[in-house]
Amino acid sequence: MAWSLIHARLHTLLRKRNLLPKHTPILIAVSGGQDSLCLAQLLIDLSPQWNWSLAIVHCDHRWREDSADNAGHVLKLGQEWNLPTWIETADHPARTEASARAWRYDIVADLARTEGYTAVVTGHTLSDRAETVLYNLIRGTGLDGIATLPWQRPIDEQKPVIQLVRPLLDFYREDTGQFCQQRQLPIWEDGTNQDVAFRRNRVRQELLPYLQEHFNPKVEQALAQLCEITAADTHYLNEQTSQLYRQVITTSKASDGTPRWGILRQPLNAAPLALQRRVIRQLLQQALPKPPNFEQIEKIIFLLQAPNGSRSDTYPGGLIAEVHRNSINQKSDFIYLGAPEANT
């Protein structure tokens, strides 16, 4: 193997960030595209120095007519690399990108846990990070949407912890393309990546090039740096939110067995608005069938200083939020969230 600059960069980065320590059993998610092939080849090349145990997983969503051929292509590569390779096929095509992603992570996490792999790695690059930040900004995201694609995170909430790791977040898509070309890696071209009917593809093919030409040639780097800075801020805010949530949120059940939540108004009112919104969002993520939007969060923020008996309109699932204040005991100053009969 010829030691190249990209090998040296990745080797140094892994040591600096301690992303994949020596002897780590690693499951590589390989789509067949240039980023995942580049990552797989780099890890294979570096493995003698790190003593990793490597394997490959490919997820066939059955979205495309050639998806089975794509899976066969990855299986052949795994055999050529002499690595254990799993092909996971969906029972039926997912309806949305979000549901496909959830299925993919669930499948890969279960496989990693069953086979003893403690890290799952993906080929996300700096370019992917920049595109996702821009895409989320357009959708009106908060800080969490800007602090997207972290270097590593638990892949789910189960034990033992399986880390999802993205070692290529310092590399551009051009870097992985050049590496694949130099090593003559057989890239599987996914035609859906060129379809601008998918908004993310339009961001990649039209919006980012326009911004690079007319505003900032290094816009990808700028967006990725924004993501990196925001990720540290978000981590701190999440820690503060968790502490405050435990102080101000109570859970119980109504007489009919349905869940309800209590929000202790006084301590939450004393917190900064940023933490108030994060606590309410975390609560509504549990209570509602879909992630809450800004307006749904603000309805409860308004109730923090509203008179006794004030209530919101109905949330999805039939829930309402209503102020219940005991004028004698200030500790009983709550907003209750639940079914209407539970709030009386």
C-alpha cells in the first residue's frame, strides 16, 4: 500500500480525536458510493497499525430497480477485501427518507450488537455536513439542526453502547473522489443522487454551487465550521436542559390511565428563555406523535406567565395545556399537559 496524504490526514485525525481506538471491532456501512468506498479502503489500509477488526454492512432499501445489483456489488467487494459482509434488505420500501434512515440505523445497531461490533462507521464528509446545515437552515431549524452530523454519538439508547462514528468529516467529497480514482475503486453510481426532485440534491447541485460562485468560494468550509462551533454550544445547552427538566417536569397518570405531565412554573420562569424552550420541546417530543414545531412550543411558553385557568388550544393527539395555580401554596403552581379530562 502506498501511504498517501489522505492516509496521513486520517491517521492523525483518529489519534487526535480518539474516534476509533486500537483493537476496536468496526462495522463499516458501505453503500457502494465513493465516500463509503473511500472510507472502507482507508480503514483497511490503516488497520495493521490500529489492529481493528473490520466488517461491512450494506442496507438495501429497495427504492431502486438496481438496488439488488447494488447490494451484490458491495457483497463482491467485501469478498475481495476478505471481510465479513452482511446485506440487509427491507421487507418493503420506506415511504420517506426519515423512515428509511430510522430503519437503517435500527438494523445496523442490532447487527453490531449481535456480532460484537462496538463502532459503526459511515462515510459522511465535510461536504455532507455543509449541505445538511444549509438544508436545515432553509427548513427553519434551531441550533440542533445546525449542529448536525456529530463526529460520534450513540447509535441508539440501548446497552451496551454502540458508537456511530463519522471519521471523514474533515474531508471534502472531492477528496474521496480523487482517492477512489487513484485506487481504481469501482464506485456504484446511484442515479437518484442526480434527481433534483429531492431537495437535498438540489441544495448540492444548484444552491451550494451558486453560493460558491457568487458569495463565498469556501462556503462548505464556513458551514462546516458553523456546525462544529454550534455542536459545542448545543452540548452545553443539552446538559443544562437535562438538569432543569428533572427539576420542573413531573409525570403521572390520569384516572383513565392516560399520561399527563406537570410543569412547575416558578423555577422554569426563572430560567433563560433558551432553556425554557428546550425543556418544553423535550417534553412535547415525548407527549406528541410528531416532533413539535415552534408554534407548539410557544403556546406553553406563553402559559408560563398566564393567569390561572388559561389553556392552550388542542395539540395533536387531543392534549391541552392548562394553568393550575394554588394561591395558598406557590409550590402547586403548575401547567398540566394531558387529555382535557385529565386537566380538570
